[in-house]
Amino acid sequence: MNRSRFDFAVGLFVAIGLLAMAFMALKVGNLAGFDSGSGYAIEARFDNIGGLKVRAPVKSAGVVVGRVESIGLDAETYEARVLLRIYPNYRFSKDTIASILTSGLLGEQYVGLESGGDPVYLGAGDRLGKTQSAMILEKLISQFLFSKAAETPAKAP
Amino acid sequence: MTSFHESEMIALKDVCFSYADRPILNGIDLTIKRGEIIAIMGGSGGGKTTLLGLIAGRLKPQSGSVLVNGFEVPKLRQTELYGLRRKIGMLFQFGALFTDLNVFDNVAFPYREQTNLPEEMIRTLVLLKLEAVGLRGAKDLMPAELSGGMARRVALARAVALDPSVMLYDEPFTGLDPISVGIIGRLIKRLNRALGMTSVIVTHDLNETLRLVDRVVVLSQGKIHRDMAPEEIRSTDDPFIRQFADGLPDGPVPFHYPGRDYWSELMGQ
Amino acid sequence: MSAYFIRLISTLGHLVTSRIDRLGLVARFAGLLLVSLRIALGRLSLIFREVYFSGVRSLSIVAVSGLFVGMVLAVQGYEVLQRYGSAESLGVIVALSLVRELGPVVTALLFAGRASSAVTAEIGLMRATEQLAAMDMMAVDPISRVVAPRFLAAVFSMPFLAAIFSTAGVIGAWIIGVKLIGIDDGAFWSQMQANVDVRIDVLNGLVKSIVFGTSVGLISVFEGYFAAPTAEGIATATTRTVVISSLSVLLLDLLLTVMMFRGLS
């Protein structure tokens, strides 16, 4: 019987396949730090979140420290309610400022955290006091144009 | 309930079978006793192979009853049918050997699938069966390396592996040289006597068949045309059997396929 | 004129009814197959044999194709990305394309051409030469002995092959991007890791490939089992396997993609 030959080849095949799956899980994706269930959630409110998406990174000093878990609208204040899931090994002070930033000129948007000096740390479910909304390109441009128009009155005759 | 006699191995009562609306068998009554070898003959497409299919339970008749070893075959469920089939061997027209297994593994197949015998005992049994068909020396060959006659003999060894009580042969002589025909014929007879089987042979080969069977059933147009001893076949003046036995091109079985009148078709009318 | 219309309508009707007939046959066959899986799973050596012929023998073509596809993606992706100054994202683009789409889909297409067509031809020939009938006469159910192991082998092999395809592709992209073009090695991997989610991307890709394996496997054994027992019949069945498998993979991919990635952006 050739059974042993099949067994060996199939075993090898499965081993290579599992290795490839492990490669995808650990090297291509990052299984280690990106468990969406772990960590704690904090809430931040913004006037405008621009193009922020669920799963966008939360960074502090350029290091990814969490992910955007959900985005909603507060029906009374008309503020955007963004839930951030922070990895359990990072802690931030109570007076941390969250701002929505863009990587590169047209890149994806992410939440930047800038820790303050408060000795009390943020816990699960806490709300960030200070936030800075996304910069909306159209608003910037119109602001710029208005101020230009105000600077140079009636240049033309 | 149909009556059943101990001496009857196979009993068909008023069996009708048709494919879609094309009738194949139309009221067949046939009884085969234990230990008998019978031949079923008839023109091509006359329902001979269909008859084997009905006995084996591969086909279900539209009406009538098929009793094999006392079991009403069309009414059996899959597991019961498989239970019965362990007692039925079948030799297919071209052997139907498993092309991915060698000769030994082909003959070992029924033992490995149907029994829990240890491998050494299977080896002994397989060599025994291969010896009986004279092909023990060919046990390591693949089916593709066998001649038609050898393949048929291996298939025969495989079919009788579990010592069936009924053997069905579908055209066992077709496409073989005269020597192989003789060998297969002798094996069929010898196995039938040695294992006390009941054999049903579907065949065109008159000469070889008449030498080994107890009875010949001639089918024509979905009915049993004649049921007679082999000696009678040689002497009968029945026109259909004469045409069949003497190989006459025209007779009760017409040379021409039915069509429009020749003259009017030629003239385009 | 009206006779012409009647013929047109009835041709259309026949087209529909014959498809539905065939679907019914597929459903009945799938039912039989499902029932026989329990018996087939009891004999792993039979399945391993088919995994060897379908899966292991497809390994080299899948790995080499993956490598080339990854390399091409890297060249094309780099060409576009460097215009926007984000060549470091090359790893992300390539990995996401492979893991989400190209890995499962191209592997299934290759498998249909390389392995499933052979399975169809094999089963079709076994029917034509009465091997299936002989098995049935020996009280061995051909569906659990011949059909089910081949079907299971396809379902089993596909995720492994897809993972191997994607891995080879990422390595191919790495060779082109990092070794030849000179993108930063660290940026290549870290960007990839930051943007490829194990659950959403990798796991969903594997789920896709299992679904494709089921579909391609079922089609190949069905077409073989019901192939007309002639040379032409087997040729037709083999062609049908490749065509129908490929179309079903692409259609299922669309459905699965819509289902899986709908809520994400």
C-alpha cells in the first residue's frame, strides 16, 4: 500500500498550509496587539469628525495606541460621539486632548491623543474634556478667502 | 403475497418496465431454480441487460414483482438492498475493474469493504480467487496492462470474492478472442458447480452459451419469446431463433429501420 | 409570425425549466452527499488520498502563481503609489488585495482548472466504464466511497491553498518592493500589520475559500457523476465544471464581499 506516501505528503501539505496561515495572522496581520476585545473604551466628543472612520487608528506621539470603535451622533447636542478603544498597556491623564488629524496632506484621518499633566488617569467609560475637531478643507479655504477679501478692500476702481 | 418456493432463487411475475414512454419489458414471467445456469438471449436493445438490472435492484419495474432469494427486490430499502447484494455477484460487460487499483487490490476490494478480516487472511483469500482464474502471477499488474480476457477473469474473481449465491453475467464473451471465450465459459460453469451458485448470463454468443447453460430464454419485443433447453435451439424451426442462430440479415428482425416508403422518399413526395 | 413568437417563448421556457430541473437534481444530489459525509469522514485515509491528488498536487502551481501575482501587484501598485508619495503603503495594498480577494478567488479558479476538472473526468470515466455500477453491485455506495472523499478533499484543501497563495504573493511583493525597488523594510511590514486586521481580513478570506471549496467541490463531483457515459459527454462535463465553477466562485465572491465588508466604511 502507498498509504504512508499519501500520509507524509498530506501531512507536509497541511504543515505548509498552517505555516502560511500563521504567517498571515502574525506577519501580515498583527494578531498580537490588535485584539479588538481587549483594552478599555473612552469617549470623545467632536463638533465635526470630517472623514474619520470606524477602525481608524488612535495615535499618541505617532504610536498606535488604540482604534476607533464606534461613531455616533448625540441627538441633543448634535456632537459626534466617538468611542476609542485604548490598548490596555497605555494610560492617559484626565486632561488629555483628542484631536482629529490627517496623515499626510490627503491621507487617512486618525485620532491624536496628547496627554496632559493631570496625575489622575482616564478609566473605562470616561469622557475626554478637550477635543479639537477635524479640519475641513472647504472651511479653511473659505475662511482664507474671506480674510483676504477683508484685507484688500476695493482694489479695483 | 407472491408464493415462494424454496427451490426458486429468482422469480419474476408479470414484470413491466419502460424508459420514459418507451416500453422495454412487457409482462415477463420467469422462474430460475437454485443451481441453474440460464442464458437470456435476444436482439440488441431487447431488454436483456434491463432484466439483469431489475434482478439486481438497480432498476425498479413499473409493475410486477421481482423476488430474489425470497426478497421482494423493488420494495427493499437501500440498506436491505445492500444486504441482499452481498449475496449477488455481477460480471460487467468489460469487467469494470477499478483502474486506479492493481489486480490484487481489485480482488481485495470486496473483502476490505465488506469484512473486517485481517490483512493476511485477505491476502490468502485473494490469492485463492486469483489462482482459480489462473491469474495469481498477474496480481501486481494494473488493469490497463491486462488483455480483455485477463481483465474479464480478474473481474470474475472479484465478483465471486464473497461467494455469492447468485451470479449475473452481462455479455461476458463480448469482444474476446475464441480462446478467452472458452476460458471464461469454462470458469463460469466450474464456479457455478463449485460454489453452488445460480447464474444468469445475458449474451449474444450462441455457440459458447449452448455448451454451458441448462436453459435458454429468448426475449423478443419485451416478452419471453421461447424458454427451452439448449438442444432444442439447434433444431427448432422458429423463424426468430433461426435468424438469431444462423445470423441471417433479414427475417422477423427486419434489416431496415422503420421509415417512409423508399420510393416516395426518393421522389421527395 | 405568431408561431415564431410561440417558439421563442417556449424556447425561453425550456431554458428556464431545464435549469430548474438541473438545480433540483443538484439539490437532491447534495442531500445524498450530505447524508454520506458521516460515513466518508469515518475513513480518513480515503480523504487523504484525494487531498493528495487535488490539494498537494496543486501546491506548486498555486504557490508559483501567488508569487507572480504578488510581484505584479507590487510593480503596478508602486507605480501608482509613488505618484502620491506613499510608496510605503505598497505592503498594505498588496496584502489586502491578496488576503481579501485574490488569494481565495484566484486559488479557487486555479483549483477548478487544475484539480476539479480532473475529478470530473475521473468520476465520469468511472461511470462510463461501469466502475460505479460495479461498486454499487458490491454493496458499496459510490457516493460515500468515491464522491464524498473527493468533495471533502476540495473543501479541506482550499483554505490551505489560499493561505499559501497569499503568503507567496506577499513574499513576491516583498521581493519586488523591498529588495528590488528599495522601499523601507520596516515600513513595508509595519504599515501592512497596522492595516490588515486578522479577524476582518484574514479570517474572512479563509471563510471565503472554504465556501469556494464547497462550491467547486460540489460542482466537480456532480458534473462527473451525471456525465453522459461517452467521450463527448465527459469532455462536456469537464468543460462545464471549469466554466460553472469559475462563474460560481466569482458570483459567490461578490455576495460574500458585500456581506462581509458592508458595514466597514
